[in-house]
Amino acid sequence: MTMPATLHDIWGASGAGRVAAIGPGVPQHYMGRKVAIYRSISMIHSGQTIGLWSEQAQIHHLSCLILPDHVDTRDYSGSLVNIVTAYAFLRQMVEEGHRGIVATAGSSATGRALAALAQRDGVPGRSRRR
């Protein structure tokens, strides 16, 4: 394994943590708050952000969801990517004319998000637990 040539070569698109500093134009209420983070894949090689598989990351504030103070950030570190994945599955299903989705990890966070979104959208189906 080789180390990244620069901080901008660190990968990772989702995470959570506490805001340690803010830049120009960022609302003050972000400072010191716990956040869940999801950044677009298109931003991975941006010179303005570094990956989230690191101790510290610089990210646009609109990619951050402020969390309540009483929650543990570890519980939310992948929460947004799970929802985005489930949403993408449903959109692809509709666009390609499919009538359903089989989720092999149905009790995972992504599977639960998928079930909730499918139910909300009126996608017929059933769940089966082992």
C-alpha cells in the first residue's frame, strides 16, 4: 500500500464528526456542531476538499447535515450514503421499467431505507426475514 501523494488523494465520500473551523460564507451555527457528511463523487478529486477517510476533512457546508447534540456521530457516519443508495435504486427501477427490487441485505441500513422509500412511493412488495 502506498501513501497518498497529497491530502487530496485521500478517499471517502461519507462520514461524521464535529466542525472544528469554518470558512468565509459559512453560517456561524455550524461551528462546533456534530455533522453527518456526504459529498458527491464528483468532488473526490477536487483541490478544495480532501477525502473523509481521514482524521480531518475540509468539506463544503452544504454537504453537512447538522446532528442533534445527544447523538453519537459514529451512528451517523454512513447514514446519508445509505439513503442516497436506496433512492438511486428506486429511481433506476422506475427509469428502467422494473416492477421491484430484491434487497439481499434487507435488514441493513440501506435495506431499511430502501423499504421505507419503496413503501412511501407505493412500490408493491413484501419483506421476508430469516
